Amino acid sequence: ELKVEQNPLFLSMQEGKNYTIYCNYSTTSDRLYWYRQDPGKSLESLFVLLSNGAVKQEGRLMASLDTKARLSTLHITAAVHDLSATYFCAGSISGTYKYIFGTGTRLKVLA
Amino acid sequence: DTGVSQNPRHKITKRGQNVTFRCDPISEHNRLYWYRQTLGQGPEFLTYFQNEAQLEKSRLLSDRFSAERPKGSFSTLEIQRTEQGDSAMYLCASSWAPLAKNIQYFGAGTRLSVL
């Protein structure tokens, strides 16, 4: 059974700093997703990574995938307060459309 | 296209009562998913449909839970004989296969409180 683990679970960082969130998964996953969730809101899709070495970037966020290491990263560059949210990664079990989410990383960017 | 719509947004019920939630997916999306999310956790997969067929159901979904998607459009999730442990946010998502990315678009959720 696919298991998805994120770390750190909580992250408090200063504006302007860089940081990386890590997402490890236990077995082969067809796709790796990153979502953002603001308090009291639903999930918003950020990135989908389909193949080894895939890199996607949007603004100050960049996601990458290493299927051999079963690791995805979400890198935050020069954080701003608006990035404060909870970030989830999710993998899909090969051959299915069943998605397993990590516990999430709660990010707080301090002014 | 107004996105995924869920009703009601909030539901308060007494233990032992039955509740039903509705999800209207993005039109033309053929896949529909139900998740449960508790505070501080990620969404937990419950079940998914392709068109009207329920293709997978989590082992976590006890016999008290049932979901339908009768015409391949909207879906309902029913919980019978609710328990306090059922209190959670119930999220619905939809996607369009056969796009390889299969990005799921989530609704705002139904928050269930069982007293």
C-alpha cells in the first residue's frame, strides 16, 4: 500500500528566505501532486509531476520529482506572507486512480 | 463552469441519525472522488467513480457509508447511524480522464458535526 510522508510537518520562516518541503513515498506512484490549502478552504492544485526528473515552477514555488529515490520536493524561494498555507503532496497508486495524501506541511511565513 | 459544488456546507446531526451529502462535479468530468479530512490531516480516500460505476472503495468505508452516482453526474454520500467519530470535513473532487495528468479539482467540502 502506498504511503506518503511529508516533512517538516510545521515550518515557520521569515520572509525572503528559501526552504524546501520533502515528500517521500513508499512504492511506485504514477503521478505526484502538490496541493495548497488555506485555512477553512478546499484544496487548490499546484503541480502534477509525471516522470522522473520532472520540474515545474510557478512563481516562488518549484516542484521536482525523483522517482528512483521516491522523493518529491517543493522549494520555496524568497518566501512572502501570501505563501502561508498548508501544502500537501499526493501520489497515485500505480494502475489506479486512488490517491494517497501526505499529512501536510503547515507553512507560516513571518513578516 | 462553476467548479465542484458541495451541499450542504455544514451539517450538524445527533448520533444515530442518517445524513446525506451531495456533490456536483465540474460538468463533463467523468471521474468523481470522495475524501474525508480531519483536523491536521490530509484528505483520506473514501471512494471514486468513473461515470456511474463505483470502481474503488476504501476499506475504511464501513457498511454505514454508501455512495452513488446514478447518472454519472452528481453524487451522494450517505452515512447511516452516525457516530461521533464521523465528524470531519467530507470533500468531493472531480477530474477528466483520459488526460494523463488527471488533476483533481476539489469542492469546498461539507463539514459534519455529530453531537
